[in-house]
Amino acid sequence: KFGYNKKMVAEDYPMIEMDDAIGRVIEASSSLSPQVEEVELIEALGRILMDDVVALRPHPPFPAAISDGYALCGETRPCRKVGKVLAGAVFERKLLTGECVYVATGAPLPDGADRIVKIEKCQYGEGDIIEWSGSISAGADIRAVGSDHKEGEVLVAKFSKLRPWDLGLAVMAGYTTVKVAKKPSVLVISTGDELVDNKDTERYNPQCQVFDVNRVALISLFKSAGYKATDGGLLRDDYEILVSKLHQNEHQVIVITGGGSVGEADFSQRALISGVPDGRLSFGRLNMKPGKPTSMAKWADGSLLFALPGNPVSALVTAQLLVLPALRKLEGDPCYLPQQIKCTLSHDVSSLDTRPEFRRVSLHWTGNQFLASDTGFQRSSRLTSFRGAQALACLPDRVSLGCEQLSKNTELPAILLEGEQHLFSTSDPHEKIHFFPSSDQVKEQHQPRHKALLLTLENNFNSTVHTTQNFARLLQSTVFLEDSKDRITQYNIKRVFNELPADIRLVLLLADLSLNGPLEEPRLLCPRQAPGLERAMSRALQDPLQRPWAGIINQSTLVLALPSSTLTAAFSCLRAVLPALPTILSDLSSELSPSSTTHQ
């Protein structure tokens, strides 16, 4: 009746990589435009918005008080209190100069008022006389009309996944309903003579049958992602029955589990082909573990059909990687791909497979990385490998990698399992949450990596603590700046350069840089010149009688000779080269031998 073909079609399809398979799934899903429906705001949470939410009115629609206080007409003082306005009420007349009105937070500003003095700044005299300290500028403590958003402003963009604050903005904009994408529906069918419905315990034969896990697990997976999942039942291994069921379909996506391989009782792929105009599957086998016998087809009516492996682990892994992205794309969700993170192996992996593997792992957040630990024996029938799992670690195959194992601390991509977004919070439920970083943490994050030394030649420029602090502030994001305690002259500078600590990456040398100055000999101590930095400093200085220079000593220390005439001149030269310093100093650090401790 349905043109049954005994040929084992899986052999007609080469194994393709998972990224290729996902690309084909997304391409097939992209050709179908999401259906649109209008829903009440309270029902729209998590839905994909199909039209911009545009403000129908400004907010606030009236000038409103930011805090409790007194509305004033100008700054004439003292003022006489002539009334009060609470939130939700209005003052019935125009406010005059010399009068004030008490206003509560959020209350409309009385007509004629142009500023508000906060209640904590006020002093009270006899007969409702109000005085205040300090000056109150026009507009003080007033939210102007449209200061939160203007009329016609787009508050929530099309294709946004609606969050609670988006719905609050829609209310504020004047909406009662929004247009959203209809949730695609998915039908889940299990096949296999060896399967028994978990409710049909009387028919269960423990010698040759197992309970059907896949329907409950997959329906729950799709529902947890917010989609309408329907139980398509448990079917026997019969081609006619399966194809008849598929052709009665009213769903956008159908998922079949079991019967996807090349055995005599495997009919799923051939059933998928029965509705394809050109008689070809989008793909028939995947180069992955678990989930090799996975296929997909797009029927003439636009519906997408997936034949997933019968083993529960394989079915759940392939559903995560292929079916969920298809459902998200059909809904118009811009974030349709699986959520990927980086993880670090907490142990060695001793035996890689010949196919890339999606290994079930538990994750532990250490504060700066996810440590991944596999969940035990990874056989595709062993559903307990999902117990405690939060991600699928992406292990390369041993052929492409050129070796058979991965070492502890290897960094790998991983796919977060559906519903595991909580991983980005603290890993210990009893740990105290610290919302804000401490000052020490902030300092540690912004600590510069390199050390610098400030030298002054012949006391031409007093290297006082004050001077060092000025330079330190300018360089604070790049280096630690220390002040030399030595008296530097042109006669001992060679010794000072040779005895610099190994961790000094930058020397600021303040000296007389005039044409007749004493710096020619120190310059000769720099075997490597930096003409680009010299040109930049000369252009910034714009003084033909001064000649700032730059060079490298001891192979890993940059010397900048700056004019000691004024702080302004020195700062001009330093600012000209400041953007290039981080890269230069990092390069110099990489040239330094780790074993050296001092320059000799």
C-alpha cells in the first residue's frame, strides 16, 4: 500500500558530522514561517514575540516627584505650605511664587512648580512656613514626561523571548495582549516488539521484554523546554502500521524511536521516506557516539520527521542536539542552537572512540572554570549515565586527534543539558552568596602585570614621593611603579642598568634631553633602539631642542628617556606611547628566560 522497499536504506547514506546534521535541520526548519497567535500578557511568558512592542504613550505621562518633598515655584524662600498631593491625586490650582506643596514619591507635579526640595533638607517655622538649606536647581527631583521612555519608542523588539520585565514594559506601553509565535507541536512514537508500556505490567515478560522508556523521557524533555508534546503510542515492528500512523499526522514534528538501523525489523527510515517527494532522507547516519542510526526527513506538507535510536541514552542525546533546535527554530527563537560552554576534564580519558563522543558529565564550578567528571560507564543503553549529568562533553575521535587518550585538565566544549541554566549560580546550595566583589577582588582583577622603575639623572628633576605618585596614576593599569632610592649620575648609570632586578620591564629615565645634555652615553647602553616610540614622543613634545629616546637594555627592559624640564613635558611623551606599552612589555616578558633572576 505504501510502496514498501525491502532495501536497507541506511547503507545508502554516508555518516555525516553532527555540525553538518544540525545545519541541515536548521535549513529545513527555516523554510517554515512561525504561525502567529495573540495571547494575554499573563500567558505570554517565555513566548517569542512576533511584533515590536511600541510605546503608545510616554512614561511617565506627567511630571512626577522622585522623592517625598515640597514642590516649589522658583527658589523664593521661605515658602508657605498651601496643600499636599499624594500619589494618584492632583493639586487643583496653579502654584504661585512663595508657595509650596507637599508631594509624595510618584505624585504629579502641581501646575506652576518647577523643582522639588527633599523633605530631609527642610526646616519648619511657624504657620506652615518652610525653609531649606542649600540651592535647589530647576528640575530637581522631578521625573520629566517621557524620561523613562518616549511615545513611539520600541520597548521590546520582535523575536525577543519574553521575560517578566518585557511583559511589564508591555503593560507600561499600554498593551493588554501581544502577538507571539505558536508553539510547534511534537508527536512522540515508540516502536519495538520488545517494548511494553510501563502501565501494562500484566503483559510484561522479563525474559524478553523491557519497559518503553523513550516516550516518557522524550515527552518530558520537550515539555520541559516549553513545547506541546503528544504521546503517539507504542507501535509494533510493522511497516504498514507505522506508515499509516505517520500519514495521519497533524503535528509539525514527529519523533520516532527504534527501528532506525539496518536489521530485518527496522522500518523507521523507510517509513520516513514514504512522505518525501524525492524519496531521499536529509541524512541517514551520524558520525557520533551515541546516536549513529539517526535520520531526518522533511515531508511535502512541511513537517519534520526524526527517526532516533531505540536505546534511551542515544534517543535523549540526539533529541537534545537535533530535535530541540528544530522546535526552537520553528518557533522563531533566535537562540535555537544548543548552549555551549567550556569545561576542563577532572580526570584522564583513557580510551577515545573511533567516532566523536558526547559524553555525559557532571559539572562543578570552581569560580573560574567548570570541572567535568564523567558519570560512569557510557553505554548507550545505560540510562543511569544521565544520573547526575548536567552536560554532554564533546570528545574528539582518536583518528582525527592522532592519539587514544585525553589528559586531565584538557579543555573541551560541552553542551548544557536542557534545564541546567542554574549551573551559572553558586555550585554549593549552602554557600553564602556574595553579590558584590570585595575591594581586594577588584584590585586583583585590575593589577598590572609588569614592574617599572623611575630614575632621575643628576637630580635635574626631584624624584619625590609626589612625583612618583603622579607617574604611578598615569601608568596604574599597565605597571607597578617604584621609585629608585639611588642617586643616578651619568657615571654610575651603566652599573644601575646592569644591576636592575630581573622583573623590571620598564625604566622611566628623567633627564636633561637638550641637545647639549648628558644622555648620549646612556643611550649607547641600549643595543636595541625603538625609533617608533621616539618619533611618537617627539611629535607629542613638539620641542626641536629636546630629544626623547627609547631603547631596550638587558634584552627585556624598555627604557624611556623623558624630559625633566616639567611634568607636563614628561607626561606628554609618556601619553604618546602609553597605548603601545602593554603589548611591548608582554613581548619583552616572553623573551625573558624563566631561570634568570637578575641581569648580569
